[in-house]
Amino acid sequence: MGSFLNIIARQIVKHGNTDDICVIFPNKRTGVFFRKCYSEIYGQVTWAPDVYTLDSFVSKISKVQIADKLVLINDLYSVFSSYDKLPEILKDSFSSFERFYPLGEIILNDINELDKNLIDISSVYSSMKDVYEIDYQFDYLSEEHQELLKEFWINFSNSKVSKEKERYIAIWDILPDVYKKFSNKLRKNRYGHIGFLYRIISSLIDGEELKIRNYKKIIFAGFNELSKGQIKLFKHLALNKLAYFYWDTNPYYLNDERQESGYFLRKYKNLFKDNSIFVKSPDITNSPKKKITLLSVPQEVGQAKIIPKILEKFSVDYTNEKEIGNTTIVLANEALLFPTLFAIPEEIEKVNITMGYPFRSTLLFSLLSKYFDTQANLRINNASEKLFYKDVLSLLRHPLVFDINTQTVKAAIDKIVKENTIYVPLSDIVDTNTISQPLFTRVSNSYEILTQILSILYKIYSNNRALAKDDKHSLDDEYIYHAYIRIKRFSELVDIKQIKSELSVEMMIKLVRQILASISVPFSGEPLEGLQIMGMIETQNLDFKNVIILGANEGFLPRPTNTQSFITESQRRALGLHTITDNDSIYAHLLYRLLQRAENVAIVYNSITGYNQSGEMSRFMRQIQYESGWNIEQLLVNQNLELLAPTPIIIKKTDSVIRSLYRYFVRNNQSTKKFSASSIITYIECSLRFYFRYVAEIKSAEEVEEEVSAITFGNLLHSSLDYLYSEQIKTKGNRLFKTEDFVKMRGFIELAVSKAFDIEYRKKKEESYKLSGNQLIIREVIISYVSKLLEIDKKYAPFEIVSLEKSKNYSSRISINAFGQLKEVDIQGIMDRIDVKNGLYRIVDYKTGSAKNSFNSIDQLFESESISGVRAVFQLFLYSWLFGEQNSSGSPRIEPSIFAIRKIFSENFDWGVFQKVSRQSVRISGSHFNNIIEPFVSNITIKLEEIFNRELPFEQTETEASCEYCEYKYICNR
């Protein structure tokens, strides 16, 4: 026995003349495949019978066009707004088109559904406060259905009446009158929703005015669920000997009352008895050829990856076009489309995708969504239009923007990051030569949103065509085309209906988002050739020998309905409207009908619980397992995942690495690069990190700091203190600080901190930085720290400032054995402050983070396991040595001093550095410093010679604790 469409085609060919025959299918795709079957059976060029979808046929015979949703909601709003008996509680919701739109969508959906089912809206929406009215208002309903309505209204009326319920009842009270006016308006304009078309046809039938002039035989093929309006039309045509019905069935689910798949067909079995042909396929419970495999696969993408194995199991010959065309991959989860396309074997050259790709999943939709966000987040301060930096950067870094003018966009990004601009003026980023012009232009009204979107789409398209190597269009061009057509058409509707002034920018954005999200981009190709990929709905009436179903999880098969409605589930059951149970029956029929003529079937589901996934296979699969009696092979596909041990990274000192290290050598009394305390500490902690940072110079990406980071906090504190002391030195004309000087300096603390913020965050020299949010709190914290530090210095006064952080860099030259030769390298350091009192030089280092001021031994300062805890001591010793080397007075008395900011408020605060010797703490000052500095410098020399030892590669540290905050840990896989 052939396919369902093949059987119908044979019957029509036998009929002979097709001039007076038309065939009506539930969807367009079925019609395309039917014509193919018809041409193959007829065997020569001929006229095929006319083919329609049911909606197009209904529009033809009713002579009413199906209108756009926006037009219908606008008409509905105009009727509501002109209603002179509008209850007070509804006036706010109906005060403008914008406020009405969300409510209008729900009302329109309900009216459409009630019209399709020819339900008396006046009765449904009458005030039913007295439940006994149901007995006579709905006497046509069964007792069970009347009880359901009574139960609903009793529960509704007994509960506390909120404003929402009052609005609900108020709408039900006035809707009958509004509906009449709305319907009259649609009749006058000769357009409407699909339900309205069935109302028109019903009235034509009642008045015996429905004329079908062109056809003597109308074949309705492959339908399942029917609305009451459709049933009335079918009955009328059947009574007039015009309509004939072909139902695709199987005894398995048609004769078994328990099978939900045959629920609707059993209802219609006797309804059109004289005009019906039940096309039965072989009993699927007794099909020895049928091979069904149920596969449990971990992860979504894993389902697509096993497609080649399934095709191999089916013994599909890739070179046989007929066999490939008789194979389909059905996506219950349509998000698997692209993984499926990538998984198809290369040998299969032709692939036809029946389903469309959702526009909301494209890069273009994400760009337009970000654009909408920028319009919503725009700030206007002092006539200056500004955007939050995250909105700006997300747009500039978007591939569709970045690739249009990379250099210009990159320069804009670098400027924002470098200047740490939190709120970016639009004038700084608008460039008329790039896409940024429409993206970063503030719209003054809702209609401009549409013109700007069209401009954005045009610029992206123009760039794509300029970069194209040939005349072929890309997939991106297809997305742009469909978005452009829909937005252009929408803008024309808005213009025609004159509702521009009715919509705010926010509402227009919401509407456009809905329109774009609803676009399904069809894939081009020959629909009758190659491997067929389709969604579950698209399989209606089509038969294939080989069937692969992906995504057969609960939640996708059946797919739940999410339509908003004022009609409750109990009311739906009472009135005979579409319910959740009906939805299950529809999907069950799609599934069983797809399986009934297939020979090889593989049903695949994701076994992993995760995002939007329960890890549970569809209930239909359970039903097939336990009720069908089929011999089902069940396979569990495992993906053996093992955590591989990270491969150690070893950088040998090749010639190119050595050339980079040569930059540290002194030549002609100069060195290109100098060592610092940080670089030497980095090498001790991890030689590979030293290589990444100082040899390969791999830098982490800069980002705008919305919050004040630890580094920025330290910079602000240092700058504040530096400003205070340097300004005081300028004012006094000397470097001696006495007690009374600190009294004067306290009055300038806030100014100094403000200057520090201005320097750190300055965008333009003539502008002062405006603090906001967390920065205002940080400012107060820094003021308190600076005040306390001045108080500590006041107690230590008098003393003389030798140098401040920004006034002098200290450096020293050291000889080492490098690559078998004696070479010189420079070591430099920038001290926060150096002061002197009674011949004792304090080398002061402010530490805003955690800073330990004690150590056990010099060896501890050069061990990778311990250096992280004593890095402040190491750094201070290196600074102190550099100062001693450059001091012209010989061998000065030096005291390394750590000002740990977190400890300055404690009563026993001490800036000294201490060595723990025999359970005692020895202060490193004067002679004690001179005793430890020689072995300290000797160890530095050893470490520097290791860096220039060809035989010692740069390797990862064995102390993995030091990797926690390393910016290169992802390179090392740690």
C-alpha cells in the first residue's frame, strides 16, 4: 500500500477530468508533496487539480481577507474607546492604545476562538452572577458541562473580589455589545480574523447564500481536529454532494477508545459517513518489517551527533536519491536544527528544511534587542545624551557592528576603557560613516524607532554585499531581508492606521520585539529532493520509510500551549473549546500517523536533566512501550567523559625567547627593559607567569571599572597623599614637616581626594569627574584613611620628606652571568615616600591590601611556596637597597616601613618590619638592615641568573594555591 497522498492522487487520476476538482489540505507543505505524487502517477505533463490550504479556501469562498493582528487590535480599540457605557474600573486600561494593546491581544484571541466554534458570544459574556441562569442560558449543553460552568462561577463569586476580578467581570458584561460593533466594522471593511471568516460562512449557509461555483468535487484530506465552524462548513458541502473526506487512520488507534491519537477521528467517524473514506494503513501492531529503536542520549547536541550512526543502522544508501528523499529527521525540539545540520554526513548533498529558523535565535535579533535596550536606558543630563558604558560596549563589540568598521569601532572601545567612562556621551561614538550613526541616535518619537531599524538593516546589508566575494547571498542576508520586509510592512500599517501618536517609544519597542521574535526564516531549496528535516507539525499527512525523531522529551512532545485567554480550562471543556487534553491528542495523532507507514524508526531523547530539560522521555514513548506490543530496541548511548590531566606547559629558551630576554641587557649604557620588585617576585612565584607577563607580554584585557577595584583604590590613596605633601612643600618652600603643618593639611584632605578621583577617572582635561554610586562611598573611606595617616605622621613629626612617589624613580645596575657571559641589567623601583629624621631614613610603602610585616629568613623571601605571604617585605627590602645604592651620603641608616592601611586604626600600630629569630622579633632598622641586605642581593643575583640560564625553561609553579588569582590560569588549565 502506498503513502496517504499517493492513494488520494491515484483516486483523482482515476476520476479523469480535474478541472472541476480541488483538494484542500491542512498546510501548504502537504500540497507540494501531493502535486509530486500526482505527476508521478499521471506520468506526463498535465494540469493538476487546484490545491488550497483550508484557511485560503475559506478566505476565497467568504470573500473576506485575513487581516494583520495590529489592524484588528486597533479596530477593537477604536470600538472600545467609543463605547459610551465603559465602566469606571476599565477606563484606565482603555485610556490609550498602548495601555489597551496587551488586553486587546487576549480579547482578540478569545473572540477568534469563539467565532471559529460559532459559540454565541452574547450568552458566554453575559453577566452570569446567578448560577441558576446557566440552566436556561446554556440548555444546549450537557448536564456535565452545565455543572462545570456552575462550579466555576460559584468558586469565582465566593472568593474575595479583587480589582482584577472586578475588571474581569466588567469586561464580560460589556463585551457582547462591543463584539457586535467590532463585527460590523469588520464586515464593512471586508477583512477579519480567521474565526470571523467562519462566522461569515455560517451566516451564508444559514441564509442559503453560500455558492461554490468553480468546483463540483471538493476533497478535504488528512484533517484531524476540527472547530465547530469547520464542521458546519464540511456538513453543508457534504449535504450538497460537493465534499468528500479522506481520513488517514490506523485500526490501532481508531478502534481503541483509550488511544488519544484517534480521539477526533472517532468523533467524526459517523459525522460524514456517506462522504468519508478512511484510508487505513497496515495494522501497526502487526508489522514485522517495522523496526523501532528508542535511544537515550546524554545532552542536546549528543542527539544530533548520532544521526550518522542511525542512518548507517537503517542501511540508507547516500547515493540513492529516492531513498534519501524517503528519509526524514523530525525535530520535536526545534532548537536542534543547527546541530542537526552540522551532524548530517557530507555524502548527503541535498537537504531540504521544511521548518523555518526562528529569527529570535539569530545574531541580528540579538543586535536589535541590544539597540532597544540602549534606547530604554538613555540618560539626558544637562542637555547631554549619555549611555551606560555596558550598553555601548555590548553594541560596539557585537560582531555585526565590529566587523563593519573594525578600526573605528576598536578606537571607540579603547577610548571608553582607557578613560574609564561610565556614562558615554552619544556624541563621542556617533559616526555617520558607520552603523553607529543609527544605533546611537536617540529617537524622539515611536515612529523613528521603525525608520532607525530599517536604517540599521540597510547598513548591515550594504556591508555584507561589499564584502561578498561573488553574487551569492549569505544566510545573514536572508535574515535581514525578512526582518526588513516585516518592519517595513508594520511601519506602513502604523502609518495607514494613524496610530503613531498613540504609541510611546516603549510600546513601539515591545511591538517590534514581538514581530521580530515571531519571524521564522524559511530555508531555500528544492522541497521535494534530498533528506527532509522538519518540525512535528510539518509532518502532517506525509509518509517516510525512514524516520528519525530528535528531542522526544516531555515538554517537547507534546509541546504545551501557552496562549493567554480569559476563558478558563473548565469553561473550555464546557463550551467544547480547545483544551490541554485536545492538544495532547493532536500531538499523539501526529506521532502515530508518522510511525504507521514507516519501516525504520529511531526515537531519540535527552537523558540529562539541565536547562529547560527534565531528562524524562515523552509520555508518548512510555505509552508506545507498554501498549503497542511493538518489538522496541532500547539503547543507552554513553559518552565516556574523562578529565584529562592538564598537560604541563614548558617554555624552552629557544633563540626567539632569548632574543626577547636580550631587551633586559644594558647596551650603550641603556636598557630597553628593567627589572622591578614585581617582576622578580613573579618569577619566584611562577617562572611561566613571568614568561607570559614580561617576556611574551600577554596582557589581560582592560575593562571599564564601574566599581572601584583594589588597584584603583590603592592608586586613589597614593595620589591623595602625594598631592597633600607635594602641595604643602610648594606652599612652605621646604621639605621639613612639623606638627603645625599637619593641622593646616587637614583642611585640604577632601580637595586632595577629589583631585585623585579626577586624575584616575578623567575623560577630558577640562572636565572634572562626576562621582556616582559606590565611588561616593569609597571617597569617604579614603578621606578617613588619609586623615588617620596624617594623624600618625603628626605624632612622628618633625621629619623631612626626601622624595615622594611621583618625584623620583630609583634604579641600580647589577652584573650577572647570562648565557655564559657577564652582562649588566637594571633594577628599578618607585617608592611611595622616603623621609628622614635624626639621620634615619624611612622607606615608606603604603599597602591597601593584606600585608605581612614579618619574615623568618632571607631564604623564605626566595621560595615559591612562601613568597606570596612576604611579598611586601621583599618589595620594601628591594626599595631600601635601591635607595642605599643611589644615596650620595655613603651608607645611610635605613628603616623599611610598611604602612598596612587595614591596621592603621589599631592602638598598637607599628610600621616596622620584623625578623623572627629564636622566638623573638628583631626590628629591621639601621645596622640590622645592613646585616640582611647583602644576602638579600646575593639571592636576587641568583634568581636573575636563573632567568638567563638557557638550560632552565619557564615552567608552571608546583604551588597551585598561587594560581587562584592568576590571570593566566585558564591557559594553564588550573
